[in-house]
Amino acid sequence: MTIGLIPGSFDPFHNGHLEVVERASVIFDEIVVAAIRNPQKSQPMFTLDERREMIAESLVHVTNVSIVSISTLLVNVARDVGATAIVKGLRAVSDFESELQMAQMNRSLSGVETLFIPTSSHHSFIASRLLREVARLGGDVSAFVPPPVARRLAQNHLGESS
């Protein structure tokens, strides 16, 4: 059985992430989406539990996926879930530079290969960081996220303004 591990902060989970999971789900027998707390990123918009819920709701149509949250080395999770490969989405050449370094480190630490899936051009500009910024300022990002995420973002914004 082949298992693809797709890690990310997913804060929030967006249509680019969705595309990578859907495409990987036809390559691997099983997909494990791992939501991580990245200490190098700014204050998260959603808790890990909220992110797991939104990812699960957004991927209800993908039958071979499970969702976990992690706060350890990715290679430990890869070992624990029996990952055949780590799967990473690429938006632009600039993503490749940092992702290549991580892929090489992960392979050196664990022997697990990384598979890169480029996103389609209509998702290549979507970044969680940009979505958080626009949403926090009251902008509508619903065209860039799955409906369960759009609902949660709308609820969050309404809660912040009251």
C-alpha cells in the first residue's frame, strides 16, 4: 500500500491545497494530511483542531484521506504513518528552492522521498498568508477556499467585529 503524507499549516486550507490532495489521492492508495503548527509563522487564525475540522469537511468527497495534526518532526510522522512519500504542492519556482532543501533534509533523516505536485495556474497565486490578511481586513476570500472554510472565515470575521 502506498501512502502519501501531505504536511502544511493549512491556516486556512485553500483551493490550492484541495487540488494537491485531490491529485495525490489518485496516485497513492492512502493520503494522510498533516496539519502542523509552524512556529516560524505568525499567530494562527485557526487552532489545530479547527483546521483539522475544516480540512475534513473540505475533503469529505475524497475517500482515501485521513487528517492528523502534528507538533513533531515531519519525518517522525512519516515513519509513524508508514508514508511512501511526502507530497508538497508548488506554486512557483520560488517555492521550489525552500521545498528542495526540506526534501533533501527529510530524505537524509529518514530516507523518505518527496514528490512535488505543481498547482494549476488558477491556484498558483493563492497563499494562506494572503488569505489571512485579506480575511482579517474584511475582504471576501470565498472564491479561493472550499465552502466549509469560507463559512468558518465569515464566522470568525463576524465574531471579531462584535
